[in-house]
Amino acid sequence: RSRETISRSFHNVLNGVVRLQYVLFKKPELVSANSTDTRWKWFKNCLGALDGTYIKIRVPSVDKSSYQTQKGDITTNMLGVCTPDMQFVYVLPGWKGSVADG
């Protein structure tokens, strides 16, 4: 396949997803101001909570220093945002492990 064919097909699928966004994607709701849930009452009017975690990975020897944490592990850092009903609304994978050490 040519790059033009792949690009055209990708853009056709992307345009379809954009047209169907209100069907495919649920709009997150804010944590209510009168929430009594002990885990979420501190996050009034927020969409959710975010946190990061390290995920151990294997990389070529040349790149190990970039992915090495201060504890010596070779990791990538993943950031995630969850709604109160534990649905991911945002994920940012792939930060080098040493990014969080700064």
C-alpha cells in the first residue's frame, strides 16, 4: 500500500470518529458539590483525580540512562485521570522514568 492510501484511509476513519464523538465518547460529569462519598468529597466540581505510576520496561542499552529512575529501575511513567465511577478519561503513557525525578 502507498503512503497516500494509508493516509487517506486513516483520515476517513478519524473523520468518522469525530462525527460520532457524541455517541462514542461519554462526557465526564463533575463531582457534585454535595457529594458524601468519602473518597470524592474533597474533589467537588472536579472531573476526577489524576495519578502517575511507573511501569517497568525493557529498552536498548543506549537508552537505559534516559529511562532510569533515581532508584535504578528502568521504567516509563504513565499518567492517568479517572472519574468517580473509575472510568479513565485521560491517559498519557510513555514518559521516560527519569522525568518524575525532577
